[in-house]
Amino acid sequence: MEPAPGRPGASGAQRPGASVADRLLGVLSVFTADRPVLSLSDIARRTGLPLPTAYRLVARLVAWGALERAADGRYHIGLRLLEVASLAPRGLALREMAMPYLEDLYEATHENVHLAVRDGLDAVYVERISARSAVRVLSRVGARWPLHATSVGLVLLAYSGRELQEEVCSRPLRAFTPYTVTDPAVLRRTLAEVRRCGCAVSDRQITDDAISLAAPVRGVGGEVVAAVSVVVGAQDARVPALTATVQVAAGGISRALGWRPGRDRGPRRPSDTASFIE
């Protein structure tokens, strides 16, 4: 199985005439879950920067705290970035408000539980609870997957704007297993069904031994700001019962964020621009 796809352009390769800011971000982007620690030479090679330029940029990032230098001379992401990232309203704040309900969902199922938000054309996992006995999953906090292939992604896509849905459907839909939906017409019908029933099922679309079920999390104005899911073994899936359980958890998180059924205010906004705290 291939690793989870990252943000497009995350290789860090520099464009001709790139600004200093572009170069700094390019340096940061070469650090991944598979490459969390890099030498200066690695950074220069992966960004395409001359070694002296890479050295100056890395030194600036170390001074600010975005990178830290290990005892062996290699570099890894610094705690300052975690400090900044914790301010994101769709990150730590959302996780803290959702955690009691995610824990309840875990206790009710003892399966993999996820919370995800949309970022562009991807679903990004911001929390995960798992048990050793649960089915193997490839997700992790911070991982991103295409919207069409996961249950959380299907929920986030179904409640996004029509333009975004058409953009996704117009692009090649990557297959991860023989069960992954790659036909735009089938995807459109799937999204309509998600909106009709208020839940999504991803049947063996990421791995061929797991099924995930997700429900939308709404902000104070009714906009869908996140999705919560449970992932179970394909042979153990009790879809109707699990769907109801996930919807209860999603509803609890939504109410914690200030949403009240029947009191949605105004049009639904795309989830990557919505603020769930007013």
C-alpha cells in the first residue's frame, strides 16, 4: 500500500525566482512522516537549493524555532510550529471540544475513531483514537487523503459547494483498492445519498479489509465544519447500528460547537472557510 498522499507541491522543489517566503516554506515542506529528520544536504537536495542558500534558510528557521537541530547535526520540526498550529480553530480547539464525544464513540465500539476537516481537495485527520485489536488503518493525525476515498472525505465533499464537487469529479479519481470509486457519475450519486441520509460509508476504498462510516459535524450556523468516523473490519461491519452511533457522536460535537437543530442561520458555507466558534 502506498503512503498517504500529501499536499500537492509538497516536494519542496523551488521555482525560479521564488521569494524568500516561498523558499522557507519549501524547506519546511520536505519534512514528512516518512522523513521527519533530515540532514542539511538532504534538505538542499530535496528543495533544489544550493547548499549555502539552504544553510542560511535553515539557520533562520532554527533561530525562530520552526526547526531544531539534533545532537547528530540533523534537523527536525521545532516546537514553535506546534505552538502556532495550536491556534488553528479547526485544529486543537476543535479536538478539545470533540474529545469527550470521540471517547464515548470509542468506548461504544472499541474501534478506530477519527475526526477530520477539509483542506482544499483533501480530508485532514486532526484526531484519532484506536485500539490494538482494531482493524489496521493507514490514517494518523495530520495525514491527508483525497475526499472521494474516505467516509470523512465523502461527508466533507457532500456538504461543500457545488464548484468544489465538480472540481473533484473533473479530476482523475485515484484508486487505492479495486473498490475505490473512480467513476465521477458514481461519485455524484454517492454524494447525493450522503446528503439524503446524513452519513457516508466507505466500503474497502482505502484498504480491502476495512469499512468506515462517517457523519457531519456542524458549526453554530449549521455549516459542516468536520466529520467524525469509525473504521471497522469489513467482516464485522454492522452498518445500520454503527451509523446511528456515529451520528450520535457527531450530533454531540455539533451541539458542543453551538449548533441547534432547526436553527441554522443563513446558507451553508464550505467547511474550509467556516468558523465554528462565533
